[in-house]
Amino acid sequence: MAYIDLKNDLPGIRGPMIYRPETGRILNELAEVLLHDEDNTLSRAERELIGTYVSSENDCFFCQNVHGAMAQHYFNSDMDFIDGIKKDFRSAPISPKLKALLAIAGSVQQGGKKVTPDQIDTARKLGATDREIHDTVLIAAAFCMFNRYVDGLNTWAPQDRQIYVDRAPMRAAEGYSQEGLKK
Amino acid sequence: MAYIKVPEGVPGIRSLVQFRPETGAPLYDLAQTLLRGPSPLSPAERELIAAYVSSRNNCGFCMNSHAAAARCLFGREEQVVDEVIKEKDLSSLSEKMKALLQIAGKVQQSGKSVKPEDIEAARKAGAVDQDIHDTVLIAATFSLFNRYVDGLASFTPTDPAEYAAMGERMSTHGYIFPKK
């Protein structure tokens, strides 16, 4: 049960977003630009995967399942593919550039100062642009916020992982602008 | 020097939001709403939480700028800011603020580090649901800002006078999205 009375029974981040719509609206706007906006050279699949990986490192069940299901939907893959990346992205069948970006995201998860010039050089040599590096760092940082918001208030999360998979196509079609703000 | 090509000489998060205004606008909006919008916590108390989390994340830019804003807002009680950042003498703080800073410190480590006892202690000291909500979200948001600023190695001024000027501006005008 959540630590405060959210006055609704929505799962995960949707509970506190409805409880405090002034900030909920802004968090959705941020998620929309970072993860769903089409004006980005990183695919939606890649951006969702970065969010999923950071959420997994932060051990946030709700976020890693919501965004893991989104990544699974965009990659047109199964759950094992996503779980394999969370466990060991370095040996997963994904591009070297995406691996380099996930390495940066993993450092951001530990702390901003953990990102090294070498990690940035590696990503750049594999074709990453400034904006892709920027978005990787900001997505990873944003999930360090989302994960703490969800778990710091002890919100509840459905335990059946298939529920998240079933919801993903609708979320992919609608985007995040209204996520959580509709009951 | 920053890892990406941001406007030269512009410090910290300001340079990053100018590089990517589409994400910068909601980030400034979030700072303004959380730190200046309606809340049972005063802007001074909220800036103190921000400075404390930034200090624990060792983010010099965010810590120095939000500490400067908190000093301006606390006015004659400004010494409390440095006491909190140095984590030594907290005797001038209310029991409620001590308990909320304890929660913020847990959030800085991870969401799951916050325990029912931490919430219970805050409630006993008079914190209401919205105090707890805002404390958790401010601490979580600075876990974002600190990582964004340092993860891209943005320019961090070293002259204390620059932060004093920033603090003055932040305490008077709040968070207005910077135009290029």
C-alpha cells in the first residue's frame, strides 16, 4: 500500500500523477518528448529499452515492466529478448551503438560523474550524435527520477507481467500525454 | 568541457536546456511547479531539500545554486542551509524538516530505501501527505537534475559570487526558461 493516501487505486506512477496533477502533467510531457516523439534519430524501441534497463538496475518492478513491454512491442520481440538485455546487454543481439549507449545509461544510473570520456568516445565512434548522447543521458536520468517516485512512495504494481504486455499497443498508439491522467 | 556541443560559457543545466529546448521546457516547468507552486512546504524548505540531495549526489552546480537560493529565502536564518549541507548541527531545524530530510536522503539512495519507519517519523513530527509527496518528488527530481548536469559534464563555475547572483535570481524570479 502506498505510504500516503493517493485517493485513487491506480497502479505505479499513475497513482501519484492523479494525486498531484500539476506535476503529473509535466512528467507526462517529459515522457512524451523523450520516449514517444517521432522527431528523434533514436527509435522508440531504443529509447524505451534505455528506460527499461535503468529501471531494471534501479529494481523498479512497475517501470521496468511498463517500459520493457513497450520495448518488446516496438522491437516486435518476446519477453525473453528484453529480459536477456536487462541481464547482460553486452552479449545481447543488439547493435554496438546501442550497447555503447546502454553503457552510458548504466553509468548515469550509478551517478552523473560515473560517465567517462571513454564511454562518450566509444559511442561517438559507433555513430552516436550529440543529440543521441544527450537523450540517452536524459532518459537515464529521468528514469532515476520516475523509479524513485514510484518506489519512494511505495505504490502498488500488478505482479502479472502479461498485463503490461497487453497494455503496450494502446500506450504506443496514444503516447504518454494523457497517461495516468485518465481514470 | 561538456561532452556535447552546448552554448559556450553557459553554466550547468542552462546550457543543456538551450541545447535541447523541447526537453528543457518541461524540466524548467517541473522545477518551477515543484519549488514555487502550491505546497505546504515553503520555497525555502523546498530549496533546502534540493540542495541537500544535490550535496549528497556531489553535484557542485546544483548544490551551490540551490543552496544560494535557499540562503536568500531563509534570510536571517540562512545558516541552517550550511548546517544541513555539512550534515552537522541540525538543532535549529524543526523536527518535521529533520524527518523530511531523512526521507529525501533515502530517496537519494534509491526509492526502495524509504521505509515505513521514515514515513511514520515524519507523520509524528506533523508532516501531512502532501509534505511527504513533495519531499519524495523533489528528491527524485534532483536525482534526475544532478545526473543530467554531471552526466554530460556541463560547465560548473567555481566563483562563489556567481552562485550568489544565481541564488538571488532564483529566489526572486523562480525558474523561467532561458532564451538563447
